[in-house]
Amino acid sequence: MFIESPRYTERFGSIRLNHVQKVIALDSGLKSELPPHGAMGVIKINEETIKHFEDRMAIVIPVKDEKLKLIEGVVSGVPHDCLVIVVSNSQREKVDRFRMEGDALNQLCRFTVREALIAHQKDPAIGEAIGEAGYDALLGTDGLVRDGKSEAMLIGLLMAKAAGKEYVGFIDADNYFPGAVLE
């Protein structure tokens, strides 16, 4: 992969957030090397390095009443060694979309022999854990996590931390092109 060098970095305590970096090419080739002076600001990341990071990475997918085929497509595009974390705020009444999402995810993981976690944003146990962790601003008056994509992303971030992952990425569940996940 050829990727743009990081330009800006923000620090929040011990966490370092790099500004968005542009992917120049997904496949940099096995033999290609960067010219000594011609590609300033571009970094080549080889496959071995990418695989090393995938083991230590989780991909969080916030979901709300998406088509199951879209979710399956996005999950299938996530590199195999990354932990998939689906945080759903889909409906539970009339038709239990959350259960359908869980069933689809379990089946996909069984067929592909991979790991994934799924949680519902309105699970009372998650609300309780969020409150105990001191994130009361995320909770509504009912003690449940508020609706919202950012709340789902924070839940996914905390789940990744609990799973021992060092790196976290995010992708929307309504992505119509599974290959775009690699970007």
C-alpha cells in the first residue's frame, strides 16, 4: 500500500490521533520501491506490516436498520484478522432487526472462521457499564445509552479496549462497495 505521510497529529492524554491520510494505492507491489527523491510525503507499507497491525485492530460498524446484505457485504470486506464489532441501534419491536443482524453475523463468522462481537446500543447492561465508567453524558434519563451514531462509535471503542485491541477503525454499515472497506 502507498499511503500519504501523516501531516497533523492531535494528542489526548496517551492517545494520538493522526489527521486523515490519503491512500495513494492499495497494492504497492512486491518489488516496487519508492524512488529516493521522487515520492516525498508517501510511505510504502508492505503486506507483512499490514498483517501485523490487523491482529491488533478492531473495526467498529455502527448499524441502524440497514439491509442485512449491506451489513454482510461490509463485514466481508473487513480484513480477516481484524476483530469486527457491530454496535446496533436497530428496532427490536414488531420485527427484531437486531436479532436478524446477529444471526447473519454469526452465520458469516461461522462460514469464514472469524471473530466478531455484536451489541445493542439500548442494552441495559451497556448503559450500566457506561454509567459506571463515568460517561454519564451518553445516558438518557432512562439510564440507557442515547440514540446516535457517535454513541455507537464510543461503545465500539470501549468494546475494542475491553477486547485488548490497540487500534480501532470505523466504517458505515450502508457502504455499497465492500472493497471500499480496505481504504
